[in-house]
Amino acid sequence: MSENNNSIGLNELVDYQKKTYSPGMDKVMKFLWRCAGADAQILQFSPYSDHIKNAGIGGVVLATSVMASLAMGFAMHTIFASPVEGKVDPITGGELLAGNWFVTIPVSIVWGLIIFNLDRFIVSTVKGDGTEAITMKEWGAMIPRLFMAILIGLTISAPLETYIFKREIYREWQLSLDKLALSKKYEIEQGESKKYAENEENYKIKKQEVENQRIIYLKAVEEVNKEMNGESGRGGDGPETRKKEKVQALELEKLSKLEEQLNLFESKKITNQDSIKKIQDIEMDKISKEVPGFLDQLMMLEKLSSHGKEVEKYNAATNEIETFTNNKGEQVVKKEEIYGAAFWPIWLVRLLFMIIEIAPVIFKFMIWKSSYDYLQENVSQILEAKQGISLDNFLDENNKSTLIRENYNARRIAEVSKRQNDLEKENAIHAITLFAEKEREAIQKNPELFVKEENADSLKNSNNDTASSTAV
């Protein structure tokens, strides 16, 4: 192409130089690339789009680890928190809780590093087929990584959810404490009442005796009054009157004794009620001061997710609580829901953290091959070639091309070793052959030197035995 068609700008890109950044930005970009598990040395010679792509993936990995540190910080703050005397939490209105920073900070940092390494491992091991479409084979390779990413996302989101919905959790906790207090109050009342049931029974019996004796006493008083007023026919203050007055005095004495006994049972009853109230007050105070732990907050969150808030329906016109008759003919109080279950708000927060966690995995399978990928393959092959490793195409029985690796260094060492062994074997055989020929020449020149005296005597005796047997 000529220079007149404005193509000189593109021609200059033939001598593409690595993109440089300012010193501060260069450190940031290289750090994000490392977070994404990318090779910064290769990326420097890649197009700008590859820089941004890997920096974005690294940024998500870094952001996830930071959120993991914050989440663990909130969890540790709740677990190791203790109330600060005289201070109120501005969010919940309850006691202000202070965490143990000597535990929270180290644990949060360690947890953030763990999540960082896990995410970087997940992202760096993902490799698609270079097309935007996700095939079934890619889904199969993605499932284990997605499972890990979802699990990490849920783990990170749980502590942050407790902080985001702190006010609602505290309100639900207070309602739960109220129900627990009522249940505990009834439980104490039932338990203590059994202990004093006998006193209550004695009190009722004695009270009935007092009432019966009072009736008898009043009748005695009535008889005395009749006698004094002459209603009995005699009249006046006579012997019969004295007699009835004595009866009245005796009945009064019995009534007084029974009332004393009744007062004793009454004092025991009051003491019993005071004892029950005292125990109840102690338990109520203890329950009201209970601080929700991390697991309690998660349970309150699940309760908010599955249940709404219902109250008794009040009719302003009649100034009464509305009721209705059920199928059994019982009167039941009507309920109305003032707010529904917070399922979607809570799960939207969870899904947000899950999407942040799994997005890099999915994107890596959807991203098409770019210059960086080809450069990375090229560098890998160069490094393999320098180490004596080569890729060769192999056609199988279905005429399908398959890449196989040949390790030339290992083959070379094996061939050298084999050749060395063969040569050593040949040299050993040759040396033995030469030695045998030299020894044969020496035998021909002077055979007596190679026959020992014992061997000569044995040979002589053998010849004598042969001669004797021949003579016989």
C-alpha cells in the first residue's frame, strides 16, 4: 500500500513496542496481573485490551479477598465482642459491643490471603476453547470451579449480611427474647408452683374451715342476741344467756385459732409468690442482657428470610381486636401482616457476592483467544524447546490429529547411555579375545608352564590305571 492511503499509522504497528505506564500505574497494573495469574513479562508486549482484561480479572480477585477479610473481621468482632459500659450502639440502640482487635486483625488478614490464593488458583487454572460459546465440555470443566466459587461467595456474604441487616436482626432478636422471657416465666411459675402445691391445697382447706367456723360463730352470736332481746321467750340476762355467751366465746376462740393458721398459710403463699417473682425477675434480667452471637444472627437472618411480621388486627371503629369463628367453632383472633418475609432482599445480597465470585470463572470460558494467549503458547513452546521438549502431530486410527510431546533430552540421554553400554560391551569382548589369543601363543611355545605338578601326577596315575586294566 502507498503512503497516500493513510496506512502509515498501521504500518508503524509492525514494530509494536511494549506499552509503558507511569511508575505508579505500572506497579498497579503488574500487581493486578499477578492477581489474575497472568505473566506480566508477556503481557507487556500484548495489546492494550489484554492489559485491561487481565487487570479487570485481577481486580475482581483482589476485591473478593478484601471483602473476605472484612467479612471475617465482622465475624470475629461478633464472636469475641464484649459490651462497653455506658455506651449505646447507634444502629441497634442496644449496648455497644467492642471486638478484640488482637484477634480480629490477624485472623482477617490470614483469611483474606487464603481466599486470595484460592481465587487466583481457580482463575489461573481456567482455560476455555477460545470461543465465546460455552460448550458442554467446558461446563463439565467449569462445575468444580463454580462449586468452589459459590461456596466461597456464600462464606464471604454471611458475615457481611449480618452487618448490612444489623438493625433488622436486632429487632427480631428482641422479639425472640420477649417470647423466650414469657416461656421462661411460665416454666418457672409451673416448676415453682409444683413445689408449693401442698401449701396451696392446705390454704384452701383452712380457708374453708375458717368460713365454716365463722358461720358457727355468727350463729352463736345470733343466739346470744335473741336471748338478750327476749326473742327466745325468756328474755333478760339470765343463766341461759350466760350459757350461750360461753358457747359464743368458745366458737370465737376456735375461729381465732383457725384464722391464725390461715394467716400462716397466707404468709407462706405470699412468700411463695414473692420467691417465684424474684426468680422470674432474675431470669428476665439475664435474658434481657443476652447478646446475639454470630450463629444467633444468622438464625435471625434466616427467620427474617422465611417469616413476615403479623400482629393482632385492631378495629379502630369498635376499639376492639377482631376475631372470627373457625371450623371447630372456636373464636380465633384475626392477624394481619405488617411486613412480609425478606427473602429476596437477603438473597439478592448473597447472589451479588456469589456473582462477583463466579464471574471471573465464567468470563474466562467466554473470552476468545487473544494475542496474549498466542504469545503465551509461543513462549511456552520456546521454553519447552530449550529444554528438549517438542510438540508433534500424531494421526490416530480415526485420522484425528493429536498433539504429543517428545522429550528429546531424555531420549538423547537414553541413546547416549545405550551407546555407551554397547561400546563398553564390545570393548570387553575384544579385550578378552585378544588376551585369549596371546595366551594360546604362550601355550604353544611352552605348554609345561601351564600344567601344574598335581595335574601332572593325576595325569600319570590315570595313565597307569589304564595300562593295568588293559593287562587284565
